[in-house]
Amino acid sequence: MDEFLARLRNFDIRIRKAVNSQMRGSFRSVFKGTGLEFADLRTYQYGDDVRAIDWNVSSKGHGTFVKVFREEKDQTVFFVVDVSASQQVGPSHRAKLDTTKEVCGVLAMSAIREASHVGIYCFSDQKERYIKPSNSMKTGYQLIMSLFKLQPESIRTNLADAILFTLNVLKRRSVVILLSDFIDQSYEHNLKALAKKHDLVVIHLYDQREVNLPELGIIPVHDVETGRTTWINTSSRSFRATLRDSFRQTQSRLERLCKQYNANYLALESQEDFVPKLIELFRIRRY
């Protein structure tokens, strides 16, 4: 746990230095409020939007009044994290899930400081861990501790159900950060609904061997989620092309969906230094 926290603090410091020097801003650019709340009333002035007129107050005969709104400061940041068995792909020292935990952890540290409420939902094909959004520092570090210690009970994935759970528990518009390898089916409808309702950030984790498998000849490949073992020819050009195309199609679908609904999309290879890409995410969300 100490090593995990030390890595998170190191990532946190690197990102903060870049944010402060390059953007003259803060982490709030990622976690800023996305909604408006009623603040006050004032008399109508020429040029005001007529849609802002409070007709109930104005009808009392003391003049025409418009509603004044301000950005919501009571922002919720909610992490939705895929911990299914497909996330265990990768070298023994660093699987996709390890990178997922680190990315989620460093963003959670930032959100604890900058956002009012932070929560998390870890899923496979069932609820693995749920921490209700709260604005206490204790909840924030409980979240990070849970990430480190989590041992999933199920090996399967149900991304659609996880998104549906998120839609049901978050009543107000929130920043939702979804981390997954998106190796699943029939989740696009729910993902569109999530992007429409919330400020969505999609972080797509993948391993190089899922895109460019080494040429090892004919080998058995075991699918831990289904339990099936299949013999494949890794030297086959058609198989290797199919593997690449499958990943690119998933990536393209996610990118199109995010662009259509003004969500952010970020693809991360599990072995790469993810800090520069997170800094770029902060830069994009600043504007």
C-alpha cells in the first residue's frame, strides 16, 4: 500500500507541475462544475434573455425580474472501474488492471482536493465495490485504499449493467470517469444515455498483445472470462489483421460516440507512461 501511494503521489506531482507551468490553471479544469444553480433575482434589463424571466415573481406587479444563475460548486466526480478478468491481461508485473488502478487513483487524489463529492463503482458482471459519493477526505482515502486491496469475486464482464447502475444512482449531472478495456458487447445504448446525462470521460485501457500479438506459431489461448481454450496461429497474417481490426473498430466506435455527445475519449496502452496523456486531457477540458 505504501508503494502504491508513493507512485500515486509521484504521478500527482508530475501532473500538477505541468498543469501549473503549461496551463497556469489547476486540476479544477477537469473537475469543474458542469451545471447551473439559482443564485438571485434582479430587475429585467434590455438585452436579457426572456427565458430567464421569473414570471411568478414578475406577475405580482412590482416589475419584471430575471433569474441569475451561477456555476454549481457542489460537483460530484464518480469513477466507474472495470475490474473483470480481461483486465488482468499483461506482464505479471503490470497488467491492465494495475494501470487502471493507478490512473483512477491519481485522478481520485485530484478529485478529493478539487471536487465536493467523490465516489466509485467497481464492477465485473456484478457489483464488486461501491462507495457512495461523499465530500469527506476520509471517503477519498477509503476509495484509494479499496482500489489497492480489491480482489474481484467474478471473472466476467457486464458493462451495460454497470452503466445502468451509474445512471440510477447519480440523480444530478456529474463528472463520470469510466475506465475499461471495453471487451464486451451491447453496451453502446447505455453508454449514449450516460454521455447525454453526465459529463463523461472515457478511458480505454488496452495491452499491446491485444493489438499486435507476437508471432509464436500455433498456441493455445485461454479466455479466462468464458473458460474456453482455443488454438490459434499467431503467425497467420489474416489472424493478426483481424486482431488489429477488431481493436481499431472498438476504438473508432468509442471515439465517434464520445465526439457525438461531447464526451472525452482517451486510449491508454497499459505499459506506457500515462502522465503526458492525462496532462493533455486536462488541457482539452480546460477550454
